[in-house]
Amino acid sequence: MVRRLGPYAPLAATYAADDAIIEAGEEAELLFLRGLAFCAASESDGFITRAQLKRFVGAGMDNVMQRAERLVEVGLWEEEESGFLVRAWLKWNASAEELGRARKKDRERKAAKKTDTFHSDRATDSDAESTPDSDDLSARNPDGIQTEGLSESSGIPGGFQPHAGARAGDSLNLTSLNENPPTPPGGTRGRSRAEITRKFDDFWSAYPRKVGKDAARRAWEKAIKSGADPDDVIAGARAYVRDPTRRTADIKFTAHPATWLSQGRWTDEAATAQSAASGGWWNN
């Protein structure tokens, strides 16, 4: 019997030779490794809240917050108002949204395979019996199986569609049913490289914290490729500047642009901006 592996996070065999790990020290290194395991299990996109840090990640450790601050100092973690972010998490790991899409496609693949096997078995049984005259054929076959809704080419029940994000070659999509899926609205299809770059420059100008530009650019391109509309993201960044809940007095409580993009927070900020524009109770 094959033993099924649980969730895991990739870790290079040479990680201990990394300058940041060496500089962090043994105590912070252990917290860093615990953090990787926790993020893989919780599918938090590399984010650990302060409560989770104390209760789970740093369980049994002394000086947990000092260790976390050390990881921030050497650049392995980023500190935010409500917790800490593993900086390179989304570079080496799929996001929670991507994992969800992959699981859905895998479920659909298995369901389609099961349906194909069922109808194949039924067809074999029917062939073994006498074939009815053409005048006796109806919407149902002799076994009572509905055939009207079946695709002649695939044998998949009518109306069944693969996940819109299905991609040929996906490791969990072994029998892709849609070789050319539509690109989500606002994606890269139809947009030139120059336009995507220009829109990023607009975003960078609008965003209130100018740190980690290369990481932000990668997060920007990933968001646009996933279907985000550049203009909506830029509008969200401008709304973030005006957000009354953001602690502008201390810039460290403003999220790094790469983090903000990776977490899709322009949708939250867009909602905030819309409520403010409509005249919420805080404007009275």
C-alpha cells in the first residue's frame, strides 16, 4: 500500500549555507523552519499571524518574538501590523487559490473518468444483447440510461465543463478537457508587454510604500496573468493611501507592495473606497 504524503514545503538541501540563515542564528533558524511547515499546512500564502506565531509556530520556544524580529532583520520574514510574511513563499509555492483550482480540476477529471467507465461498461452490456430495430430507438437505451445529454466525442454528461482555469500540461489535470481555455477578464491576453510595464509604473507611483520593487513587479505580473484588471489594482492602491484604517503615522504598518499584491488586497481597498465615496457613517 502506497503511503500518501501530507502537505510539505520545498527546502533546498543547501539552505543552511544561505547567508541570511547563517546570520539569523540557530534559534531563529528553527523558527524559520517551523514557519515553513506551518504555512504549508495552513495554506496561508506564507502569512503567520502573531497569535499563530505564539501558539503554534513558536510553541515550546523561548524568546519567540525576538527570534521573529531577527528573521525580519536578515530579510527572511517581513513584519506587518497583524503578523509576519515569509518573503519568498509565493516564489517557491503555489498560492492557496492555485491549490484550490488544481484540486477542483482533479476532482472533475476523476468524475469524468468515472462517468466514461460507467457508460463504457453499459455499452458493452448492451452490445451483448440483441440490437433493437431502428424504429424502436428512443431517447433512452434498453438499460434506461439517458443518452440525450451525452457528448458523442467525449461521453461526458451534457453541461459538464472543465474549470475555466484548466491548462494543458497541468500536473493535476492529466486529461485536460479544454486545450484552449478562455483567459480571465483583465489577463495578459491582448495586452502588450509594454502596456503591462507601463501600468506597473502607474501602480508603483500610486502605492504609498516604495520598497522591494523587483518583488512587487513579479507579484504584479502574476496578478495580471491570473486575471486582475490593472486599472482596478491601481485604483485599489490609491484607495489604500486614503484608507482611514491604515496607520500612516508609522510606515512599517503599511504592507509591502509585493505582499499587498500577492494577497489580492486591492479588492478590499476598492470596497473601502466605494463605501467612503458613498458616504459611510465615518464621514458624517
